[in-house]
Amino acid sequence: MATRGNSIIKGLEIGEVINLLNRAYADEWLAYYQYYIESKVVKGIMKDAAIAELDQHAADELRHAGMVADRIIQLGGTPILHPKEWFEKTNCGYDAPTEFNVLNILEDAIKGEQCAIGVYSQLAEMTQGKDIVTYDIVSQILADEVEHEEDLVALHEDITEFIDQIKGSIS
């Protein structure tokens, strides 16, 4: 554990920060897998656009897990070591896809991003002015999660509009 590096943390219990980061770490791994598997099973119109988006987001979630794990270690903690614990510690949970059509998959992904935005917003608020390193990391991740939500919502809207246009031309 970096003692000088941790001395910059003011007014926070390091153990609590590590606990919250481990919960976010669990979320990142579950989000990674959710995007990964959704990109494999998605079906329907414009699925290639959805696959590209899901694959990119999966890569980002895996990168986020690495960032969070590195910070946990810097703080003297240990990242969750067993995947079973991801389900026990998660903030956002994991919903296995049950409907494989592109709109349902995107709706599930949007829900996950909205949860992540809430988690990282709380972490940013908690660490702002007290732990600049963790604050910087969670702010970077939060920006990515906001962008993910925007991308997914835009794609969902585009596909919905396209479907509506097709239905209108058939009527």
C-alpha cells in the first residue's frame, strides 16, 4: 500500500472506499459479460449496428474493471477474487437476456448504463475534494457511462424510427 499516496485522502474511510470500488468492480465485470453475450445472441433489424456498439461497450467495461482494480490495489485492498462474489456485491445486478430482439437487448443495456451512472455519480460526489485520484478515475468512467447511454438511446431511437417507417410504407 502506498502510504504517502494514501495520505492525500481526507475525510474518507479507506476501507469504505475500497468496498464501494469493489462493488463497482463487480458491476463492471457483469456489464462486460452482459454486453459480450448480448452481442452474440442479438437478432433483428440493424443487428450489425447493435453488435458493433455492444462490442465497443464490452471493451470499455473491461477497461473500467482494470482501472477500478488498479485503484483498489493502490489503496491497499484486494479486488474481488472470485466471480461468484460479483453477484453478491453488485450494485446493478445482472439480467440474462431473455428476449434477443435488438430493441429488447438495447433496452436492457440502457437500464444497465443508467444504473452505472448512478453508482459512479455517488462515488464522484463522495470522493470530490477528498480523494482526487479516485475522483479522477470515477469521473472518467462516469463520462464513458454517460456516453454509452447516449449511444444506446440514439441507436434504439434510430431503429424504432426505421421500423415505424417500414410499417408506415406497408400500410
